[in-house]
Amino acid sequence: MSDVIVEVSNLHKSFGSLEVLKGIDLSVRRGEVVCIIGPSGSGKSTMLRCVNLLEEPNSGTVTVNGFELTDPDCDIDRARRGIGMVFQGFNLFGHLSVLDNLTVAQRKVLKRDKAEAERIARDNLAKVGLAEKAGSMPGQLSGGQQQRVAIARALSMEPSVMLFDEPTSALDPELVGDVLKVMRQLADEGMTMLVVTHEMQFAREVADTVLFMDGGVVVEQGPPQQVIGDPQQERTQTFLSRVLNPVHAQD
């Protein structure tokens, strides 16, 4: 079996006349953590959403776990079962308990019985440090707790790759660390991860590969010590000088 789990080739995406992605190539190996950085509007989140076809590319191919998602004959629902997604805004069902949030897709999509779904859900809640919150409603939790529930929910589907779309950007600063700790743990356990993030320290410490995107293209990619520590491209240097300088933290 190929070691490459995600393959993106010559990916283009436009919204009307606005060309957001201009020929993206990306290859992710099993167990690899890829962090995608870049300014707002550079196409990072659009690229990530194309990986599980939440956005449909105009051209190019996306292959995950051997499924070519961009093939019109692809069974998208089946292909997506191997892809976990964690959004910026949690996307929990507010009217369901935490436990029910974690079991509903397991039962409907994977056809697990109630007991098995709940066992897996409780295991994953324990993994993210929220075992005692199974009976809580999402509205009773902090943003950081909700995001950890969202991670546990994605893990309960036993994906082979996890996509994170700026998972900490909606959180108060003091809540970010708990979410990043869970993500570090997943990386240590060998989970394949694509992470769109503004957390440079996390990218520096956890990523195997960092992609810097700007203007819909990959400007620079490589190990974090190169891309973040010693960027070669002027656009990368300019971006990092702004985000790493606290005076410009709002950028």
C-alpha cells in the first residue's frame, strides 16, 4: 500500500471571477503532520476544504486513502469516512448532549450499535480530557472544551487523516493550550494531520512539513526549521516578520 495518504495535484478553485487556488500540489505521507500557514485570504482554508470536497475544485485532482474524490464516479460518502474534520467554529449540535454528539454519526454512518458507539465516544472524551462532560450540553462548555469535544467526535469515526481548519482561532488565548495539547498528542500517536494554523510555535514544534501559502499558491514548503526558521522567499520572510513580532500580533 502506498505510503502517500493525501495527494493533491494542480488544484484550482475560483469563486466567480476570483481565483483562490492557482495550481496547488501537495503530498502527505501516512503519519505526517503538515501545517499550512499564510496570510488571511491566501487560500489555506479553501485548499483544506477541497481535500474532503466541502468545496468542489474547478480542476485538478484530490486523492485520499486511494479514493480520487474529484472523480465524478467516486463514492464521496464512503471516501469521507476516512477523513476527520475539525472546524474553527466547533459545529457541535447544540440540542444534543456531548455523548450524543459523539455517537450520532457512528450509529447512522458506521451502523455501530448504541453500546459500542458510546464506549468509543467515552474513550475519546477521556483522550481529550473531558470524560466527566459526557452528559453536558455544548452550551455549558467553554470554547476550548467544545473544540476538544469536536476533536473527540472526529476521532470517534476512526479516520486515517484529520483536517484542522484554524482550530484555535475562535478561542480565548488561555484556552488555546488545551486544544494544542490534544493535537500534539495525536501527532505523537502517528495521526496523519493537515492543520491550517496561525500558531507558529505549534507548527515549529509539531509539523513535519510547513507549507506557506500566499495569493493562492504554495510559495515555500519544507521542514519547519527551514520554512519558519530560515525562509528563503521574500514573501515568507515578510509574513513571518509580521506574525512573529508581537507589535503586529493582530495580523
